[in-house]
Amino acid sequence: MRKPRRPGFRPFSLVALGTDLAMRGVQAQMVIGERIAKLVVGGPKARTEAQRKVTEKVLAAGSAAVALATGGSPRKVLRSYRRKVQANHQLLSKD
């Protein structure tokens, strides 16, 4: 006899995880393109963006490591990256 599923529970799926990874890759490439365009123009905004980029990368890697070390799932880490990538895309597309 099977146990009833919890509401909102989705079993782990490699296909879903692969799809999420592919989408993050596409979104990240868009942000990279926007950042490069801003850096090519130069000036104070470019310097600020370069510093922000490095800081974000270090913090994101650290938070992903902590999440995984404390029992977080890869899906949880991907959701966190997704929010960050989308926020960067919105921020960069305003300028």
C-alpha cells in the first residue's frame, strides 16, 4: 500500500532538474551579455558593476555550499540562483 502524498510534494525528477539547469544557463547567458555590454561602455557604472559581479559570485557560491552541506537539495540551490539571475536581469535591463 502506498503512502498518500503530501500536498505540493513532487518526487525528484532528473528531467525536471535538467530542464531547470538548462533554463538557468540561458538566463545566466543573457545576464552575462548585459554585463559585458555595460563593462565595454566603461565609466563609473562599469566599475560598480564589476565589483558587484565579483561580490555576488562569491556570496552565491558560499550560500550554495552551505545549503548543500546542511541538507538542502540541488533543486533548492537552483531556485535560489534563479531568483538571483532574474533580479540581475531586471537590474541590468533598466539602464
